[in-house]
Amino acid sequence: MTNILIFRTARAADLPAIRELVTTEFCHNEAPTKHLRNTKSGFAKLYDRFAAHLELETTIVAEEIQRLGGVDKQQKGKIVSCHVSIPLAANLDLDGITEQLPILRLLEEVSVPFGEVLKKRSIPESRVLHSLLGATRQEYHGKGLYQQVIGALTQEILKSSRWDMAVSECTSPTTRYIKKRKFGWTEENFIAYENFEQDGRKPFAGLDGGVALLWKDYRDMKGKV
Ligand SMILES: CC(C)(COP(=O)(O)OP(=O)(O)OC[C@H]1O[C@@H](n2cnc3c(N)ncnc32)[C@H](O)[C@@H]1OP(=O)(O)O)[C@@H](O)C(=O)NCCC(=O)NCCS
């Protein structure tokens, strides 16, 4: 029996597995979600609002395929890492989301300078891909899977005529490191969790690290500039 890993764009049939992987990983291992003690069902409710706009062509999965052998050469696949994209211009419906309000406000605040970036580069929001979130199954952490997922994402963006740029709010030091150091994204803003205030309160008091806003302009790589 041999296992192989493939990196590919998502299919509609993958969506339940992606949802399960992301909600589990965020509740257990993503710093701000864990800090707020979000429930899996509460996080899934937020995820579903974003996932209503999920772009299959730029949502990437790492699938581990187990070859079971036998005459019919059966294969069993398991999604072990993923990255979810939506258009930045997506008309999100976040009504009734309460558990994660501090996170949503934090993401809004870190994104404030991005308007100027688009203005300076004359890029309309409709041509920006929102590199929304990613997750790797805990037992596969640190094996380089997410780096390869972002490599596959880069290839899809380069192939597509829809996107000039991608933007991301990185809440994990690992995704911040991968995008900045391995894929050359520009860091535009950073807010330490400790310092963030919402309605006079510090919802992330005592939490190390912070959220970084990063972007990448792909036009030169596509020969458009
Ligand atoms: C973040 C996450 C997706 C990373 O997935 P992964 O497959 O383990 O990541 P990789 O193995 O590809 O990346 C490892 C790289 O990150 C580096 N890294 C690990 N921890 C780091 C840290 N705290 N700070 C900076 N870099 C770090 C490693 O050194 C390695 O880089 P190297 O190859 O140059 O040594 C995974 O930890 C996860 O699912 N976390 C929970 C959900 C989450 O936080 N998602 C991201 C929200 S934006």
C-alpha cells in the first residue's frame, strides 16, 4: 500500500471535507479563534457566510491518496491541507454573527490601508482575490504542505485572467512567514492582538502575536506591467 499526495484545485464534492478541516483546525489551533473559545458550530456559521462565495478555481487542496490495490485498484482520498479563496468584492452577509465579532473588527482594522494600495496601483477591487484562510490537519503540521498549497494557488492565479492581485489577513505566524518569505508578498500592516481595542475593551488581552495584512501584485509575473 502506498500513499501519494496531490495538490489540485477544489471540486464541489470536496466542500464538506474542506469545511470540516477548517472549522476543526481554527477552533483548535488558530490563535484568535481559540482565544475567544469559539464553538465549532459558531465558527461553522461564520465559515458558511464566507464559503457562499468560495472560488473553486483558486481554492486548493492537498489530497492524500491511499492506493488500496486489488484488481479494481481502489483509491481512497483524504484532504489534509487546504486554502480557501473568495473574491474581495464578494457581497458578504455577516448579519447575526456575534461570536466572532472581535475577529471581524480586527480584520477590518488591519485592512484599512489596503484601499490606498489599490488606489496607488489603479487596481479595482473586482480584480483582487481574497486569500481568505487555510488549514492543515494537525497531524500533518510542519511537513511543508501549506507551502505547497500556496505554490499551487500561485500557479492558478497566474493562469487566470480574472485576478491582478491577492490580499490576505494572516492571523498565524506560519502563514505570514510563508507568504512573505517564500512567496514575496508585501506586508502592509500589522496589529498586535494585545493592542487591539473594541468598544473600550481588549478582547485579545494576553494573546501573543498579531494579524498581518499582506498583498501580492501578480501583474508583472503575468507580463501585464
Ligand atoms: C497555519 C497552517 C495552515 C500551516 O500549515 P503547515 O502545513 O503546517 O505549514 P508548512 O509545514 O507548510 O509551513 C512550515 C513553515 O513555517 C515555518 N513556521 C512554523 N511555525 C512558525 C512560526 N511560529 N513563525 C514563523 N514561521 C513558522 C516553518 O519553519 C516552515 O518554514 P521552513 O520550511 O522555512 O522551515 C497550520 O498550522 C494550521 O492549520 N493552523 C491552524 C489554522 C490557522 O491558523 N490557519 C491560518 C490562519 S491565517
